[in-house]
Amino acid sequence: MTIRLISDLHLHPGAPEITKGFLHWLEERARGSDALYLLGDIFEAWIGDDLLDLAGVDPTGNADLAADIAVALKRLADNGTKLYLIHGNRDFLLGERFADEAGITLLPDPSLVELGGRRVLLMHGDSLCTLDTAYQAFRTQARHPQWQAQVLSMPIDERIALAAQLRAQSFDANSNKAEDIMDVTPDEVVKAMAEHGVTTLIHGHTHRPAVHELAVGGEPAKRFVLGDWQPDRGWEIVIGGDGEPQLRKFPLVN
């Protein structure tokens, strides 16, 4: 048994090394895995599944990138790997059409699953950053079905402009925030794990890969944080036959 988990690739045309590295990873490292969980922010931005209609005619390259990733994921799924995805704060508009074309099952955030014989809580991780009240307000708005429907009804060029505007605003806002505000709130971590009755949590979002030991309800527990991918390296968590998650950094091969 081999289960892999990744997050925070932030794929976009301006980072072709990461895209090439990910495609190689799917063919060489992920192939043969029993399951692959993608824990959000696979794409830097997602403006709606109709982006796929622009493959071959989109001058930005985003549509071709999305189509190529869908094909590669579907190939992995067709070879027997079960694929699951939890939305991130960048690709929360990713929908059923892309999921169908990529052979992916969409999961809610959070999701309680059994991996390697143990109950594990999976999250993107942004909901744990409760000290960032401004972001949490936006997150609540962006996850509302009415807001999403309104955005998806906009012409695609307006959605592209909106995505660029939101990314710029996020960059400006984060540059002025204290580091602890953008990290998870420890009490919120314990609360989430206690509510779901788990001693293992896996998430991404913070770009701070680590394994944290803590206590939940008087029991030893662990929080595994995935790292973000860069042109020269990626991060994954691998769960093998012993059921123990292993956080790994590896060089990207283009």
C-alpha cells in the first residue's frame, strides 16, 4: 500500500519548471500508488471550469496548462490510482467538470478519512489561521454558493482580471501581516482534531513544512504540514504499509 498527499503547487504558466516537474512526478513517483490526495492550491488561480474551453486559443497559457494537468491526472486514475482533491484558497472555484475530466473525486474541507489503518483529518489548512480575521472574512464570502455563482456568471475576461486583482491584494495584505497571524492557531488545531476524534492531521497552505507533536484530549498527536513546490523541489507525504506518514522533500526533475 502506498498513499501520497501533496498541496500548494500553485501551477501557472509563469512557472514551467514546476509544471514539468509535477508531470514527471505523476509518471515516475505517483504511478502505482493506491491513492493520491491533493490538498488544495494545485493551481495558482482557477476562474471556472469553462477555462478548459479555451485550450489552444488562450494566449495566457492557463487553459492549455489546465488541460494538460487534467489529462495527466486522468492517465494516473485510469492506471488504478484513486484521486481526491480538497479545494484551496486559490482554486476554490474548481468544479465537477474538471474533476470528471481529471478522474478526481472532490472532498469537503475538512475530510475525515482512513489512511494506513488510522483515522486522519485532511484539510487545506487556511481555516486554521483564525488570527487572520481579514482573510477569514474573505474565505467565508468566497465559499458562499451565491458569491461563487455571481463570479462564474461574469465574462471570462472579467474573471481573469478579478483573479489577478485578488492575488495582488493578497500579496499586499500578507506583506504587512505578522508571521504568526498567517500561521495556524494552535488552539484551533486542537479543537478541530478533538471534534473529529483524531490524533493525526495533515494539511498544507502555510508553506511551512514540518511535523508537529502535540496533545489532543491527553493523547499524543501529530500535525503534518506539507510544503509548497518550487522550481527545484517538491514536497509529499507518503504513507506505506506501516501506516506512519512520512514527510519528504525531493528534487524536481524536468
